[in-house]
Amino acid sequence: MLINSLKNNIFVLLKCPNLFFYKFVYYLILRKLLGKRIDCNLTIKNYKLVIPNDIIPFIVLEEIFIYEVYKYLKNLKCILELGGFLGESAVYLAMNGNKRVVTFEPDPKNFKYLIKNVSQFDNIEYYNFAVVNRKKHGSSELLYYKSDEFDYGGNLYGMYDKKHKIKIRSVGIDEIIDKYNFDGIKMDIEGCEFEIIEYFMENKNKFNFCKGYIEIHFEGKNEDNMKIFRKFINFLENNGYKYKIYKDNKEMSLSNILHLYNNLSDKKWLIFVLYFEKL
């Protein structure tokens, strides 16, 4: 773990000294050592961003701007982003040859940062809603669970500590999918991706994406969600898509992912990324 952390930080230092400096000063010194929660104003590759000085936002920045996990999502007409977080990914997508990005982020605290980061772009639309499958969530107001009161992640299923929860607004995927001519999708919604995947498999005519990125989350074994995932792989194969699976920025086979899942213990996370592209 320590060796991997050192390798990652050296890699970040070499590729983007600016980000390494901000992480060192704002997180390690101001936040970790002095306990100060302050906003960090930084510029990465000419992108101006505002983030809180906690570790998760810095890790996300590294994934997006150093490892470029969304580099395959380019030259698209309109991308649907579910899980906008602080707006960094929408900024990257908007600057990656995509004409339009429509992003949804349910957490009001995250959304305040998102507004600051994306409002400088004319080709980004942003909404403070969770996008859900109405078969699963009928109400427009839902409970959103967070791991703790200061955390920047959360979901609708209580995969985190249910002690910390807030009320959020939601919109059905069916209510937005016909309003735009989406040809790309990016999903990072902490386990809620399975209900959206189900919607598209049940409404094949709505699945008109040329390219997609979905972060898949398992907290322990969940056979229902695994069935949805495997069914979706078949759905992609049967409808003219190729796909790749990545874990920790390394390509993996489906059989390797299934092996990791079969050996997953309770409360342990298995997170990986599914890329797909129309042939």
C-alpha cells in the first residue's frame, strides 16, 4: 500500500507538479496537519477549479487529469453525466472535444462547488437532482446517505453509514432521456448505476449511446446486482458494442472480475470501470 502510494505521488509530481504542490500544501499541511477546512483554488492544464482540501477531491483530480479516465469520451454531440461530483469531470469532458455536457449531481454541498467550476463553460448544463429509475423510487424527494457529515460521496441505498442522511430531489431517467439527443453517457453514482442499467435494458430504444463509461460498485456480494451486470454485458454484446473493463487503471478480463467478486467478503468493496463503444 505504501509503495503504491509513493509511486502514485511520484507519477503525479512528474506529470503535473502543480497538482502535487496543491495536494501537499492544501491537504497534507493545511488539512491533515493543521485541521483547517478551506477551499483550494487551483489551475490544472489551464482549467480553473475550486475544491475543498480533503483527500477524495484530490484523488478524483488525479484520476481525471493525470490518468485521464474519461479520455475515450470525446468528440460526442451530447454527454449525459450522472454523478457530477464537484464538476471536474464535466470540465474535462467539455474540453475534450464534446459539444455539450448535461450533468446531474444530487448532493447540495457538492453542487455548490460544481456551479463554481462549470459555470464558466457555455456547453455545460447542470442540475441538482439524482437521476433514478422511477420503478425503484416513486417519490421526487428521497433520502441520501453519506459516510459522514463531511464526506463528499453518498448514495440512495445506505451503502454508507445510515447515521448521516439528507433529503435530495430526484428526476426519473425517463423524464430526461427524450429531451436531449444523448450519444454518450458517464455514470459514477455509487451503486445506483444498476437501476439505470435496468431501465435501459427494459427500454432498448432509449439506449442510443455511441460511447459510455460506467463505474460499477459492489459492497460485498449482491447477487441481484451481479445478475444485472452480467445481463448488461450480454446486452452490449448482442447490440453491437465492444467493451473493456478496468480496475485501478489496469485492463482486466470479465473472468478476472468475476473471480474477484466470488472471493469478495462482506463490507468489502469491489469497484471497477466498464467502457463501451458502438462498433
